[in-house]
Amino acid sequence: MALTLTVDHAVPRDLIVNTLRLVWIEVRRGAGPFALPFLLVVAWWGANRLSPMGTISGLLWPSSSLNVAYASVLLLPVAGGLLAWEGSREHRRRMGDLLVTMPGHAIRRDVARWAGSTGWAILAYALLGVYELVPVARAATWGGPRWDALGLGIAVIAAGGAIGYAAGVIVPSRFTPPVVAVLLFGLVVGLGAFQEDDVLYDLKYLSPYSAFPYWSEDIGLYQEIEPNLFMPMAAWMLAIGAVVLAGVALRRAATVRTRSAMVAAVVMAGIAMTPLVPARQHETWSGAGQPIPYEPLCQTETIEVCVHPALESLLDDYARSIGSLVEPIAGIPGGPIRAVPSAGGQSGLLPDGTFAFFMPIADSHPGSISASWLALELVSDPFGHSDGSTNERVQSCPGIPTNAQYVAMTVLVRRVSPELTRFQRGDDIVTCEIVNDGGMSEWPRSETPEILAIRNEITAATDCFSALTLDQQRAWFAVNLVALRAGELSLEDLP
């Protein structure tokens, strides 16, 4: 009598439910809970020690979002090492023969193990996001989270986990996890470090490290982030993860489905790679993203001072500090009548009296280099003359103050920071007359007797100028500001 075997085909709903149960088992029983404290430390260190956090980042959504997303670059190799350990678990426990007898394709167990363990790395990333961004949500007055950058972080961690898991399955050794972590870190950072003359330069933007260009605190306020590779990079990371997981499925069983999945994943990776290479299409160095429209907030302190609405809480400090800085030259011929934030770092005193300032200046940092550069832009003119012509001094030393300009800018900065006697060594601006070198190629400069003598003259002139009353300073600037900005005055022309 022949027996008829019946095979019950699981419906898709049952497959999904059973796979989720496997994921939950991996979440509870894997190595992820033990690795979570280390993952949190790595995430926090990446966001607060390697990324350019600053004095106002806690007010701004774009820079704060990038700080969190940047942590994923360090979580990638750590997640890869953790998943390499999980991928080699069958071999360590000698469970391969037992698991082969289980019904269903082994890729279900692989996906469950990858998802369950990678979830702990993503949880660390999410907790970092809550820790960093909840205070921003309370303080920010403009904009919202950069979900594209934050989403890229999740894709980066998922891809790192997939690569590590595949390595653990293919090379099941106790040495695989640390080797994978080191190699992933070297690959990610190494690709991002390629310069234009390197042989593999065009592969630079295949690394998630390159998706995060160096950013200032006010990135994403005045102009769009350039190059914005968050979404293309996320697609590339997900495609890489799909390729390696398809490779694991193909290694488990070479069937029509696994071969088709591998082909589809490779095609998807090729499509995702296209917007990222060659690297030269992203290396414009113009810094000129599309302007972001906004309505400034203004306050009058000596002159009208306007700021981006995201910096509303700093408006009082900006207005008071800039108002004090420009008081001796406000409203006189060639002087500022209004201060507005600049975009893209293009700053200076415009012919119509608008002072476009870029660097933050507040009472909490009165003697900072920001104040000195703002003062320099007020007392110097890169064009040399109002008619656009340039004199020989300006042509030979562009951007370097003359002795007279150095004295004037120091006098202005002392209004913001009265205790300032002279700029510290690191912030000291050496004038062109002292070094007789427009290139300023050597630093630090040796203090020769000639340089020391001229420095003493500058110090004496600065003290004399600072001792004048505000009305006396304004009277001198009213007559001489245009010539001072053109670089035509010397120490002998100062009051």
C-alpha cells in the first residue's frame, strides 16, 4: 500500500509571523544586549568628539542632525564586528548539521539573526538621536530634523551589519569579528581620504564618510548642503547590504530564487553607484548651494542688526556685540548702517553701508578670533579703492592688514572686550609691513629686533588710539575711514 505525502505550503502571513518570532528570539538571546553599552559609547563619542559640535549647534536642526548621523560612520565597523560574531555562531557551537534539518530556507534564520543583532546598533543610534535632538527641539526656532541625513545613518549601520554577518558565515573564526571591524573602518575612512590625484579618487564617494563634508555650525541655514549625497548614499548602502545577504542565501543553497536575488541585488547596486562616481562631479569646491529663503529678525543697537530666525535667542548678544564693535564708524561716510548675516561665507562691508557678517560673535566669546575678523572686514577693503582700482600694497598682500588697519581693528575689538591688550600668539595677525611677505608662508615668525620694534610702535599707537573718547575716534574715522580701508594709511597717519 503506497502512502501519499502531503506538503502544507505556508502562507505568506505565516512566513512573516514566524520570521518575526525568530527576530525576537535573536533580539533577546543574541550578543546585542551585552554590546549595547559599548555601542552607546561609540555613538556618543562619534557625535561629540569627532564631529564639529560648537557653541550654537544645540540651537540648529541641520548641524545637530549631521552630528547624530555622523556617528553612524563609527557604528558601521562596530556593527560589522558584532554581526561577524553572530554569523559564526553556528560554527562555534557546531550546530550546522542540526540546523540543516530544519524546515524552510536557511536565509530566514540569517535574516532574523542579522535583523535582531543589527537592531541593537540601530537602537544605540536612535538613543543618541533622542539624547542630542530633544534639547534642540526645545530650543530651536527654525527648521526641523534632517531626516535624509538621519535615515542615511540607519542605512549605514544596516549595511555594516550585513557585511559583518556575511563575513562571519563565510569565514567562521573567532578572529573574524575584530578583523572585520578594523577592515571596515579602514575601508570607510580610507576611501573618504582619497585626494584628487589618487588613483582610486573616483571611488571616494562610495564611502559613507564622504557623505558628510566638513560643516560649520550654520550649515543648512543660508544655503542647501553641498554636496547633498544623503539619499543616494542611503540607496548605495542598502544595495550593498542586499548584495551581501543575497550572497549568503546563495551560499546556503544555489537555487533559481537565490540566483535571481543575487542578480537583482547586483543590478540595484550598480544603479545606486551611478550618482556617486566619478567623484569629480561632487568636488566643485564652490560651496554655492541653493539659497534658502528666510525672514530675518532684526534689532537696533547703534545700527540695525539682523540674524537668521534660527538664531533668535542670540539676537540680543549679536546686536549688542556688533553694535558696540561698529559704534565709532557707524553712519559715517563709508561706514556701516546695517548688519545682516551673509551666506556662503561671503562677508564684508558693502558700498551701500550693509555689513554682511558671517562668523558668530556674542558676549560669551568677546575676545574671540571672530571679533577680530569682523573688525578686519570693517577697516579693510579687498578692492583697495571705492572706484574698484587697487594699490600696490593691496595687490601684494591681499587679505593681510596694514599696520594702521591692525591698530584700528584692535581698537574696535577692545570695545567688545576691553581687557584685550593684544591678540594672543595663536590669534595674532602679522601685518605685511612687518614680514614683507604677502604669502605668509612661514609660521611661526621669529621675533627679530626689527619686528619687535615695530610691534612696540603698533602697541603704542593702539593704546593712544584707544585712549581717545568715542567722539574723537568717530571724528578721525569720519575723515580717514575710506583711506584706511584702501590700505593707504600708515602708523604716522593715526591720531
